[in-house]
Amino acid sequence: MFTHSRVKIAIIGAGPVGSLCACFMAENGYDVTVYESRTDIRLDKSTSGRSINLALSERGINALRFIGLDNIVIEELTEPMYGRMIHSIDGHKYSIMYDINKSKCLYSISRKELNEFLLTKLEKYPNVKLNFSHKLVDVDFNTKLLTFQKSLENQQETVKPDVIIGCDGAHSVVRKHMIRQPMFNFSQTYIDHGYFEISLPSAATKDTLTPGHLHIWPRSTFMLIALPNKDKSWTCTLFMPMDQFPLILESENEEILRFFNEYFKDFMDLIQPEHLLNQVTNGKARTLISIKCNPYHINDDFLLMGDAAHAIVPFYGQGMNAGFEDCTIFNQLLEEYDHDLKTVIKTFSLRRIEDAEAISDLAFYNYIEMRDLVARKSFLWRKKLDNI
Ligand code: FAD
């Protein structure tokens, strides 16, 4: 076997999972090169972006612990959420705590800030090379040749690493090539519902939403949620059937405000109508996709992790957390099999797929709970009984 420093690992995608995976491999002494299609997000000061806030949970924190970033990330980048605050249509609201002793909570974090933090950590490793503006365009599983389009020079580059880990997200190019390989199973489902992000700035709030909570306005077939930011602003997301969005968001201003006032009155008390209308005019509803595949590897040198392997709907707040847990499990296997990478790669699929699919199914179920069941009397009674 090679010594670790001679083994060339290529990681495709420097999103949260690719960046963390690269840190794990660097800690283990491998020769790591990361290829990212976008430019360096740390240089992009625009605030526009998708899924601005995420709930970071124990799975994710556990993975950050391995690279010594758990405490600093929690302290510097997150806001705790100890429970859900449910807003009824009549303006009544009540809190459902995640943990009665408040010893455990979820942490609201900006995906971009977390990603930036991981990239900064990553570039400190002497055994890591970060290549931005390198878009993977072709994969040859027999020769292990990878071809990248370099957007800055408008040239192509071909490399031949020993091991390739595809962390290139839900629309993964690595996985797109795997689909043509025998015995590789794949399914994707666009759910009927999509999402639209609305920011509730801190300046706009005389009163504000109760801190320490994930706020939910469940309205049966749709819902609004709000996650806190460190600067006291809130990132809110409206989830509803994709075919309903145009009826609301593309209507006259009066009609848009009527909808929000009817269903989210106490939210409207906190936001300037012009600010809301401006976001509706310039924003866009986005789709939600769920992806499953089996196995996660081809041969014993190509592997998928994160959304590339298992994109899940966001209602359980576990997509990135599950991707981070992939890194933890891969690392456990490296120890268990004494860095025999070929065995580790094959065993990863066996060890991971069942649990990743379970999280995916739970995430579907939790949407029904969040937008509907959570507001029903039977659910509240059960919660009361649980807490006795
Ligand atoms: P991505 O974040 O998609 O990163 C992939 C990277 O690969 C990108 O940087 C991309 O530019 C790059 N790339 C793509 N193609 C190529 C290529 N050909 N060559 C090179 N690079 C490439 N998760 C949670 O844990 N908690 C939550 O509360 C939560 N809430 C969410 C809310 C919403 C509305 C949505 C949509 C998602 C949410 N998620 C949540 C899921 C979370 O955003 C994803 O699971 C997470 O971003 C996956 O990280 P990733 O690194 O695997 O993929």
C-alpha cells in the first residue's frame, strides 16, 4: 500500500460536504486536490443565494469536532434554536421545546458562512490544493481520467488521481456518469412543493420574533418558517405546491399583501410591505428534489458523498448534516480498515445507504408534520403527554 501522502485524492465540489471531506482527508495525511466549478465564494459579496440558512444538528457538529471546529463554529456562526414556535392563524402562538432541559438544541447557521469557514480551514493544510473555476465535464472510470473545463482560461485540464470523491451536489456530474455503469441504481423525485426565501431584516422589527426558536406558521398545504441569524435578522422560507406560487407571487401587489395578511398576520406586523413586495418581485420559487442511488461507489476508486449521493427534502433539516455524517463514517472506516482505501470505498456503500435512505423518508414525513400535524389538537395532546 502507498503511504497516505502519496495517495492522490480528488474531491469534486467545494460545497459544505466537499470542503469538510477534504479537511478529513487532509487530517489523515492524504494528498488532496479539490476542484470547484464556481469562483471562490469568499470573494463574492452578493447576498443572493439559495437556502441561506440551515439547521446544524448533532450529526453535523460531531463531524466538525473531528477537525476541531465544533465549538468555534457554534460560538461564532450560529444562533441556538431550543424549540419550535408555532403561529396559529388566529395569532395565537405556543412553543414546543426540542429538549425539556434545554441541554440540546439545533443551531441556525448561514450555509455560505459555514462553507467559507471550512474553505479557510482547508487552505491552511499544506497537503491540500484548492482549484476554483474548475468544472468537471468528463469522467473515464477505466482510466480514472477526469476532465475539467477551466472557466477563467477557457481551457480544459485532464488529471488522473488515485481516488475520486464526488461531492458535487444534487445535480452531480460524477453521478451522471455513474448512471451509465452496470448495476448502478438511481432515482430522482421532484416533489410537488417548492420554496421561496424571504428575509426579515432586524431593522424592520420593532417587536421581533421570539429568539431561540425555529418559527413555523403551519397552514395545512403550505407553511412559512423563520430561522434566526446572528445579526438579529431572520431568514424565512415559504413552502407550498409549485403550481400555487404563480397564483400568489405573480399577482398584483394588493393581492400578494392580502394573501400574507390573511395567513401570516403576525409576520406582516414585523415586515415593511414594500420590503416584502420587493423580494417577491425579484425572487424566484425553487424546486425540491430527492435523490437516491445504490451503490455510492463505482469500482473501488470512485465514491459519492453528500447531496451527490443522497439529496433529501429539507423538512427534517438533515441534508447537510447527513453529508457531514458521511465524512465521519468514511473516517471510521479508514481507521477500521487501516486505510485500505479500496475496501473502505466498497464498505462505505454497505454501511451508509440504509441510514441515508431512512433519513430521506423521515424528511418526507416531517413535511406533513410541520405544515399540518403540528397544528392539530391530537398532536398537541400527544406532546403534552410526552412531557409529563
Ligand atoms: P452542495 O451544497 O450542492 O455543493 C456542491 C458543490 O459542488 C457546489 O459548490 C457546486 O458549485 C460544486 N459543483 C457542482 N457541479 C460541479 C462540477 N461539475 N465540477 C466541480 N464542482 C461542481 N440541510 C441541513 O442539514 N439542515 C437544514 O436545515 C437544511 N435546510 C435546507 C433548506 C433548503 C430550502 C434546502 C434547499 C436545503 C436545505 N438543506 C439543509 C440541505 C443542504 O443545503 C444540502 O444538503 C447541502 O448543501 C449539501 O451539501 P453538498 O456539499 O453535498 O452539496
